[in-house]
Amino acid sequence: MLEGSTHDTELGRMMGRDAIRVSIGKMTEAEFHEKYHEAVVEEFGVDDRPTEPEGFDE
């Protein structure tokens, strides 16, 4: 299913795994955002995710 994607499927898998960790309280949204911000910008050219923590500064 992911073989035809033009985007980094490993990044998607890692983000999905950590999104589950956020949902069960093992990681904060701020930690998630910080962990993936640079990779998201590199992959998509922008990070427009609605999870940006208040006061986050690139």
C-alpha cells in the first residue's frame, strides 16, 4: 500500500507509532512536535501540523 508513495513512509510509520504514545500519555504533544518538526519540514517543505505547542520557536 505504501510502496507507491512519493513521501518517506518510514517517517510516517514512526510518527504513527509515536502518535499512539501521545494518545496513551507516554509522550506529550510538545515532545512529539519537537521530535518530528525538522523531519516534517524537510519532507514537506513546511510544518503546518495543528499540534505546534504554544511558544514553540523554530
